[in-house]
Amino acid sequence: MIYIGIDLHARHFSMAVLNQDDSIMFEETRLTSCPNLKAAIGAFSETQSVVFKESTLAAWAY
């Protein structure tokens, strides 16, 4: 299991991926778009738990 935290903004989003030991495996900032968001989350084949910071775009991302 990995945990993906996403801070979503209109122009960009930042994400951090943690493993079960709470060690950061990956951090990145990308331009906000549906293809970029899908690619960022889809890059990991492990079982995932994804958390979005509450914002006006959280419902769109969900």
C-alpha cells in the first residue's frame, strides 16, 4: 500500500507518495490538467490511498 497526498491548485498540483513506513518515495509538482493528474496517480501500480487537500478543485479531481 502507498499513500498519495495531493495539494491541488488551478495552475499546478503537488503530490507526495509515502510507503507503509511513512518514508517519502516520490515528490513532484505538475501543471494541473486531467491527463497530468491521471498520469501522476497511474504511475504507481501498488494499492493506493489517495488524499486531496480540500479545495475548490477537489470535487473536480475526485
